[in-house]
Amino acid sequence: MKIMAFEVRADEEEYLDALAKEHGIEIIRSSAVPGPDNADLTEGCEGVSFLGQGLIDRALLEQYHRNGVRFLSTRTIGYNHIDLAAAEELGIKVCNANYAPNGVADFTVMMILMCLRNYKQAFWRGYVNDFSLQGLMGRNMNSLTVGVMGTGRIGRQVLKNLSGFGCRMIAYDVYQNEEAAAIAEYVSMEELFAQSDIITLHMPLIPETFHIIGHKEIAAMKDGVILVNCARGELIDTKALVEGIETEKIGALGMDTAEGEEGIIHRDRRTDIIANRDWFYLHQFRNVIMTQHMAFYTAEAIESMVKCGIEGILSMKETGTCPTMLKA
Ligand code: NAD
């Protein structure tokens, strides 16, 4: 079997090599984002795999289908870049990837602690041999309340990770689950805003969660609240964040994801002019930590994403399905 893999990063190569050897298949690779211009690369391939930067729309799917492609995999958890209905009509089976929630949950706890202990400022000072303490006083976790919004796989793992810190843990979700209820107290969203010293977001980006945190919600939070977003930038209205930081309503902000991050993250843009005012305005504050959407980025997660991408295609061909097969 021949599989065309797009958007291949150097760190995926060793896992692709191992899978090609193990299953006796050919995996052609390109770092390019899939699109109409490079669709001819899929000629003679039964499977195509990619990450999340391309738009896999009906026209592209028709091109792939004409080239003989019958199976697709996205080596990401998100799949909103694929027209699943069109794929189904064309008889193309599609799967996504999964990986353990631990990497993102660990990163979230790191963000919480870095915010709480003013680490960005301390780190900056170290570069100029400024070892003063002024302005760096933090708080003990066990004297604080942490509010977790979204208690799915990652939110629950964050709660488990935080269990050892002795903080009070409260949670909000539209669907409550027993595992989270055993270690945290479910409250309403209003109660979570009113009671939390630290709020961390773990909901998906869907129409109902777009800008779920705006001016009104930030106003309802405690003064000096620490806000951490390792989920999706669009969950929070960036203008409200700017106001919250400027007015010092928000004590610290940890963001692994930001609105308008596409085209900025995961690239070296050092010599470019980047037009995203709010992103860069927020970036310069001493109490705002921004990372390049890297919470997922662990060796374990990458291995799992590549494995799901290749073995998903093989399983869909051999058995008609796979554990991560998607339905329109
Ligand atoms: P999940 O589907 O297991 O959990 C999502 C939870 O959010 C569910 O419990 C769901 O009921 C809840 N939810 C849905 N709508 C809600 C609402 N309106 N209010 C409150 N809760 C709501 O997903 P997960 O695996 O835990 O991932 C959570 C999110 O983390 C993903 O959707 C993704 O955007 C983000 N993520 C980020 C990274 C990264 O590298 N920064 C990596 C992976 C995932």
C-alpha cells in the first residue's frame, strides 16, 4: 500500500520510518500543506495523511478520489478542516488521531505555577543579573481555589494533577462526570467566576463556547484572577483580555493558544512584520505568558498521532473501520 503524508515535520520522520518498516508499506512524505496545487502527489496512493493547516474541501476530495485515494487520516485530534459529508458521499473513509491528555494537563499546571510565582519577570531579570525579589511575591497553592472549566479528558487530568497541591478545586461543565465530581465540586459558571483565584479553560471551540469569556465574565471574576487558556484562543474575547490586564483586574494570564494565532505559531517569524496587534500587545506584559500552542507537544503525543494516522488508514482498508474513524 502507498500512503502520501503531507505536512510532515522532522520530528515525525522516525515514527513514519518505523511504521513503514513494520507494515511493509510505502509512505511518501512532503512538508507541504495539502491543497489543489500538490494534489497530483497523491496519484497511485490509496491513503493520504495530513495535519491541520490545509482545507480538505469537496473540490480537493474529488481530486483525491480521481487519483485513487480511498482513505484519509488527520494526525490531529481536531478535524474541522475536513468536509466529512463530501468524503462520505465519495466513499472516502476518514479518521483522526488521539493521544493521552497528560501532556496538555502537565503544561497547564506549569502555566498555573509560572503565573502564580511571577516567573516571567524572574526569568527576564536573571538575564541581566538582577536577582532582586521586589514584585515577585507569589501565593501558596493550598490557600487558593482553582476553577476548571470543561471536565473532559484534559480538564479531568488537570484536576488529578492538581490533587496533590492541596488547593480547593471547583469545576463547571455542561455535562458533569463522576470522575471529576469525586475530586472537585461542580458549581455554576457564575459561582466558578466568583470563587476562583485561578481559572483554567478546557472546553472545545464550538459555536456555544466562542468568546464564552468576555468583558462581563471577566468583571464577574475575583480581582487579580489568574486566567490560563491551553484550549483555544477563541474561547476568550482578546479585547476583554487586554482590558483585564490594563485595569489589573487580571493578575496574570497564561496562554498557549491565542485568537489569530494561525500563521504565527509553529514558524520562525523573526525577520517578518507580523500584523496581529492584540497578540503582540498582550505578549509584552510582565504578567502575560504566551507559548506557541505547544502544550500537546511531547514525544508520547507525536508518536501516538503518527501511529493513529498510519495505522488508522491500514485498519480502515483491512477491516472497514478503526478506533478513531469519523462520521459525517
Ligand atoms: P473533551 O472533549 O474530552 O472535553 C471537553 C469538555 O468540554 C467536555 O467535558 C464537554 O462537556 C465540555 N464542554 C463543552 N461545551 C462546554 C461549555 N459550553 N461549557 C463548559 N464545558 C463545555 O476534550 P479534551 O481532550 O479535554 O480537550 C479540550 C480542548 O483542549 C480541545 O477541544 C482543544 O481545543 C484543546 N487542546 C489544546 C491542545 C494544546 O496543545 N494547547 C491540545 C489538545 C487539545
